[in-house]
Amino acid sequence: MTAKELKNLRRSDLMEILLELSKENEQLKEQLKEAEKKLQDRQILIEESGSLAEAALKLNKIFEDAQAACEQYEHNVRLRCEQLESETGKKCEKILSQLEKSAKKQIRK
């Protein structure tokens, strides 16, 4: 509507237009608030997803470290078992040797 047309309107018509514009303005303000809230919610989700990704990476690192520790422990246990088997084998050979010597002495008597 042009300025000339506005000048030709009655006061009541102008008031009605003002009222409608005021209502429209309030509706737009509400829509803006809702849009800002949605934007804030999305920003929070984006921040949280970033935090979740970082947490997942940290957890992966923890799991990798735990896996490495388990593998190291298993390796150490295997080495210790091999060592014990070797020591036990030597002790058994020594005992068998002593038994054979003792048996030979018993046979000679």
C-alpha cells in the first residue's frame, strides 16, 4: 500500500491495520524465539556429538592399552611357564639320574 493510499484511509482502518501488523509482529517474534531455541538445541547436540566422538576415541585408546597389557601379561606368563617347565625337566632328570645310580648300587649289593 502506498503512502497516498494510507493518507486516504480512515482512522479506524488505520487502527485496524496497526492491530493486524502488531499481531503479525508478535507471531514473528514467537517464531523467532522457537527458531533460536531449535538452533540452540542443535548447537548443543553438535557439541555433545563432538564430545561423544572424543570420548569414543579416548575409550578406543583405553581398550587398545588394555589389549596391549593383556598381550604383554600373556607373553610373560608363557615365558614363565616355559622357564618352569625347563627347571622341572632338569629336576626330573636329576632325580632320575640319582634313582638310576641308587638302583645300580642296590643291584650290585
